[in-house]
Amino acid sequence: MRHFLSLFDVSDDELKRIFELANQLKARLKSDVREPILQGKVAGLLFEKPSLRTRVSFEAGMAQLGGSSLFLGEDVGWGKREAPQDFSRVIGQYLDVIVCRAKSHEKVETLAKYASSVIINGLTDLCHPCQALADLMTIEEEFGTLAGKKLTFIGDGNNVSRSLALACAKTGMTFSIAAPKGYEIEPEFLARIEKHAPGAKIEQTSDPVEAVSGACAIYTDVWASMGQEAEQAKREADFADFQVNGKLMRAAEKGAIFLHCLPAKRGQEVTDEVMDCPTSRIVEQAGNRMHAQKGLLVWLLTEAVDKISVG
Ligand code: CP
Ligand code: NVA
């Protein structure tokens, strides 16, 4: 059994296979073909933070694949009503797969340690690997290839940008990030990427114009993530020069697309002009969350399982 807690959990070839499945399932759905590949499988969506895209895309994806899902919010008391090992061992008996969104990455690691279900990270403070799957799927759809392309992230060295840096490294893309001083991706995380994907092309600067040069995709995220509400005012001041606006988009490659994981704070990290410009792909990107995750679910639940012979 395999988990998907981060992109470190899959090899480059496995990642390619997930994209292949995602693209096939997307094409089939377009022709209204919905095969019950996951018939009888049950997903639990264990969330301790709000969500629109992750929750709805996983629930819809499971339904389209013939499986079912249950949303498990605060009331199940993850980490509150009982010890994590008791919670995890019990819930693992009911569910084939658990998609979890947690305040701390360690909490998800503990769940994976004790639960007998497949665990998918639906966002933690450390990373957001399902988001990166949809992001790269969107870039590949646009440009036909990933290797050799450059993606620039403007903003926080956070869960979204860490996963993007790793996803780019695994697919031969260049990743550049312009972050204010003190908000960069940690050197230890970059070293982990370099170890996992030797030769990774990652550039880190505090100059947005320098960062976007030669990029085919410009990406940003909120300046204060969920759980950082108390830092909102300080972050707004610190990130003031890191807005993605028309001027910055024009400094990128001609035809560069704009991406955002959403939800966005329009007028802060990105202007309305960019959100709604002809090369904005934010809607397609959010749509691809479902297709990419369907590829992931099928891979994890049918191809990545140990074949155990019974009888
Ligand atoms: N991008 C993303 O994960 O959106 P939600 O928080 O709405 O799930
Ligand atoms: N960095 C954001 C992403 C939301 C999808 C957060 O963690 O709140």
C-alpha cells in the first residue's frame, strides 16, 4: 500500500503514470464515459481547515469513478476526542482511502503510521501535492510539454510553492520564486529536493521582475495562508512589492499564463486585470484538480497496491 503525503512519495515515472491516467480519465469524461473503476471503494475526507476545491473535487471524482465518499469535519474529533493511534486504527478499518487536510504535516504522518487506509495529503502546512498535480497538468495542456519550461512563483515560500518546486524538479522544469526576505523556501527543503531530484533547477530571488524573465507560467498564492490570520497586516506590508499585476505579467514570456491555486484575495497578491486576463488559466486549473486526483486515486487504489494472493 502506498500513501501520497508529498511528491517525495512517488518516483518520476510514477508521476508520469498519474498524469497519463488523469488525462485519459479527463478525455473519457468529456465523452461522458464514467467507468466504475473504484466501485465499492470508500473515501473519507478528513478536514480540519476549510475547503471548496479539494473537498468537492475529491467527492465528485470518487462518485464519477463508482466509489463513494464521506466528509468528516471537526465533529469526528481528530486529535481531540481520543489518542491519535486509537483514532487512526479505528478509522482505517472503514475507509479505503483518507484524504486529509491538517494544520500540521506531522498529524498526517501519524495517521499514515497507524491507519490501514491509503492516505492522501489534501493540504498541510508543509505542502499541497494534489494542487501541484493539477498545476502541472494545466501547464502541459497549454504548452504540450513540461521539460524545459519555466514556472515562476511570486510570493510566500509556503505549502503551495514548496510542492511546485518539487513538482518542477521532478519533471525537468525550472522553478523560480521571488519571495520577500524571511519568506523564502527553507534551504533544508531545497536540499531535500536536490537530493531527491539531482540537478533540479530552482532559483530563489527577492526581485519579481528578475524571477519572471523567461517564464511561461506565473503563479501566486495568498500572502497569509489559513492559520496565519494574525499575521495578515504584517504580511500585507512585507509582500506589498510582490503583487502580480499587468506590468509584471508583461515582463514574462509572451503568452505566459497566469495560475493561482485559489482562493485569491483579489487586489492583494493579484489584480483583477490579471485574474481575468485572456491568459489566466485559474478556472481550468481548478477544474484539473478533479481530473488529476482521479488519476491519483486510480493509481493508488488499483496500480500501486501490493498484489496479495488470497487462497
Ligand atoms: N486550492 C485549494 O486547495 O482550494 P480549497 O482550499 O478550496 O480546497
Ligand atoms: N497557502 C494556502 C493555500 C490554500 C489552498 C493556504 O494554506 O491557506
